[in-house]
Amino acid sequence: MARSPLAAPLSEAGPPLSIRNVEKRVTLGRDTINILRGVSFDLERGEVVALMGPSGSGKSTLLGIVSGLDRPTAGEVILDGEEIGNLPERSLAVTRARKVGMVFQSFNLIPTLTALENVQLPLHVPGRGNHDLHRAEQLLVDVGLGHRLNHRPSQLSGGEQQRVAVARALVVDPPLLVADEPTGNLDSDTGRALIDLLLDMRAKLGTTILVATHNDSVSARADRALHLRDGRLVVA
């Protein structure tokens, strides 16, 4: 499939994400909880990878660290060639805004804004040089919502709201899209349509996608799966 004119040239400078011996520990009273235990992996450019594991295995914590929303206790997180684990908070916020798109189970749209305004939001983040607002409109067309630009979230179905969230995550052309249980609040048919959309946008834009899921049908559509158990990557 031909790549969209929205797509930036693909970099050849190594993988978009490398995780090296990442650990995450938290202290609760006198107890230390080991959430992640020496996790290492690479993502190749343009692949879709499912992150599988039971509740409490560390999936959401790992996604938070990958996205720059949380910091590892030890190890390295190299995002598009930049080690982000020890960046100052302001630099981390700018890197996160430029290099990671995020899709959540609960959509996280702002209810008072239209679909177009929700998608345009990341383009106004300080530190971004590109304010091409037309890109937001084109992405909504690409996800099948060109006729819903001026509708607010309450006027959209759950599947349509998640499509807006996908467009918002992609509007800054990030090298990595992270999705945390993106089909969790959708029925089976709508969930399948969402995965179809993510695969289609990967083909158009070349975006690398890491998706955490409990759903075997979602992982079956990915290029490969990583399995977390008790904070460690294991062979399924």
C-alpha cells in the first residue's frame, strides 16, 4: 500500500524503541514491590507488537515508562535514538509530545471540544515547531470521520471516539504509538474495526505500534507478541 503524503520520511537510524534491563520498584511501608524485573526488547520500525500478560504483570507500568509518563528505577529507555529515562522533566515533556502518540481505553477526549479541536490539541504543545492544523482535518478524513469534524464526543459513538483518539495520537507524526487496551471499552465488531484502522494507519504512515491487550484476537493481528509475567518477559 502506498504511504500517505502525511507520512514523514522513515529514519534508518536504528529502532524507534530500545528497552535495556528496565526495572521498576516501589516502596510501600517496609516492603519493596518489584513491578518490572530486567525487561529488554527492541521494536523495529513500522511493526505492530502486542504486549500480553495478566493483570498485575506490569504491562501498564511498562507502557508508562516507554511513553515517558513514568521513570524506570534502573535500565535504559532509548526512544528514537534518545535515552529518556534521566531527562529533566521539561525536556522529557517536549520529547514525549514529539515522539509518542498515546491511545487509552477510556478515549480521554475533552468533552467541550469538537473532534477536530481534540485532534489539533497536540499541535499546540510548547516546543513543537509544526502547527499544520490541516493535518488534523486530513487525519480525521483518513480514519473515516471527515463528516464528524464539528461533533463533540457526546455526539459520537464509542468507536468514533476511539477513532478521534487515534487521529489525535498520530497528528504529530510520532515514531511510536502506544495503545493501552484500546479495544477494552468497545464491542467485538467495533474492536476489530479499530485494529483494522491501526493496521491501515501503520501502512500509510509507517508508525511503530506497541499495544497492550488481554485480547488474543488483537495479538493475533500483530506482527509479534511480547509476554509479561510477574514483571519479566517470558516465552509464551
